[in-house]
Amino acid sequence: MVEYKTLDNIEIDCIIDTFMEAFSDYQISFKRDDIAYMLKRRSFNPSLSLGAFDNDRLVGFILNGQRTIDGVSYVYDTGTGVLKEYRNKKITQEMIEYLKPLLNEKGINKYVLEVLMNNESAYHLYSKVGFKVSREFDCYKRDKNDFNVNCDYPIKKIDNIQNDLFDKFNDIKPSWQNDIESIKAVIDSYSIYGAYHNDELIGYGIITNKTGDIPQLSVCKEYRNQHIASSLLCEMQKSTTASTLNLVNIERGCTSLEGFLKKLDFELSASQYEMILDIS
């Protein structure tokens, strides 16, 4: 019989082993270091995460991160998986139902997750247990290449995150994994570039050195349509060893960024829902 308990006293190596086995038939392969990096980046909290155990063997999990945003306590599903031989036994649904009162007792207000739009079974499961769509995201990618740009503003590398300025530039609220707190958690893996006018920051971009992921790219509204974002991309791509540039979780309806990416021949690679469950 499967029993459920938090992951407080479970070794991280055991969690990673089970994660890799659960996703061994997934279309994307994971390395151990990538999983550890992901958990750190997304604020993994074992006391708010759950495991399904069969005779002390971890056979399923929900790995949650936790943050307080504007006075509201959130958890974020950073990874859910069940070993192949234990699927189709309602384990994921039972784990979520087990978590609800536990998270409520811990003072959590909202539970956030993301699900691919083409994953209909997962979408229906999360809807069934009370999650509601809060936003729709698109993901874009293109090969790393030269950009034909002519920008009048210098691009410089930035050594520190300037929260207040960055927030002012954004038209949308970043998703959990693109949030500044996620970037700060693994800051050494990123490079940050800024565009300047008379020493004033007027645009910025952040890129992951290893993967080419770009969690944030924005230009002050008064300086848009002057090739600044393109120039930032041109400089940023020099910092990554990846062959592609990727922007994940661009909120639908952000026409300024959508139009810019399509103009530069970024391709739509995936779409997903952000879903939220009110805990209290």
C-alpha cells in the first residue's frame, strides 16, 4: 500500500534518482546536476513537498518551491512524477489532495503550477482538483546567429541585479522560474547586460550561460523601436555556449515582446497554462 509523507528527511540523492527514473521515458532528458540546479533555482522546500512511498521506496513525488510575494505565501510545483509501474493509480491526484490541508496548516495561500497545453490528461487532472488557469504562456526559440542591428546606445555587462529598475521596464510579471528571485538563487550561471543613455540604464537582458535561456529582456518604453533589444540579444548570445536562444513563458497578450520575437524569426516551440489553486 502506498503511503504519503513530506520529504523532510529524504536524501536529495534519493529524490534525484527517483526524478530521473520517473522521467526516463520523457521527451527531454535530465542530468543530475540539471535537476539539482532546477530545485535550487525554484526555491525547493522539502517540508512543503510530498513523496509517495511503497515499503520505503520513493515511487512518486511533488517537489514544491516556496516564496512570499507581496505578502502572499505561494508554493510552486517545480516537478511532479510517478514511476512508470505506479502510473494510472491516481497517485498524483491523491498526493495533491493530501497536500491541500498540509499547505493550509503551513500558512500557504496559493499553489501555482504550469502545464503544457497539449498535455490534456494533466490539465484535466489539475482542473479536477481545483486549479484554475491564471495565465497562458508561449515559449520561443531560434538558432544563435548574427543580428543585423545598428544601435546608437552602448551595451555593457552588469555585475548586479537592479530590482527596482528592472521591474519598471517589464510589461508583464515574470513567471516563477523567470522571476528575479529564481535568478538570484543561481546568479553565477547568468550574464546580465544593460543598454545605456548618458549612463542611465534604458534596457537590460539576462541570459543563462549554459543553456541560452533568456528569463528577462526588456527596454524602457520611451526607448523602444530603436534596435536596443536586438543589440542586447547580439551581445548576450556571446555569453552562452548553447546553439539556440530560448525565451520561456512569455505571457500571451504581451504584444510588444511577441511582435519583437516574431520579427527576429523566433519560432513558437511550446505553449502552456499557468494554473493556481487557492489554499486558504
